[in-house]
Amino acid sequence: MADEKMEKDVVICRCEDITLSKIRELIKKGYTTPDEIKRLTRAGMGPCQGRTCRDLILREIARLTGKKIDEIPMPTFRPPTRPIKLGVLAQSEEDGE
């Protein structure tokens, strides 16, 4: 019983502080793609852009739905996929860059 409590408190997405129990709850409600889970929780939208949690979420979806990981659509990536400084975006050609 203690293991079950600890397992529920495991943080899957450290950037957005999303727990395993929250991911499982959404999957049981029928949200079975990483994009659906991302829209509801912001998991995968933090500074790491899902590099830490994406595979964990995919494995949990596969485990609870009985699908193979390659049957689950990969989440949509939107630029920038890696954090960049706003100054880089704000630079103009007139700045000499």
C-alpha cells in the first residue's frame, strides 16, 4: 500500500510538476494521446520541451491502453523545440547580426 502511494506521487513532468496519478487519471478518462495530455496538463511544454517526460507518458499510455508505443501518435512539436533567448528573436538585420 505504501508503494502505491509513493508511485502516485512520482513526478513525470518536472517542468510542469505533473504526477503519475494525474497522467493515469486522464488516460482512464479517455485521453490517450500525448497531445491530449499536453493540452490538459502542459506536460511537455516546459523548458525541456518534453525531452524528459515524453517517453514516460508514451509508456504509460501504452501500458494502460494495451497499445504498442509505435501505435501511439508522437506529440506535435512546435518551434522552438529548444529554449532560445528572446534577444535572439528580437535582433534585427540592422543590429548587424
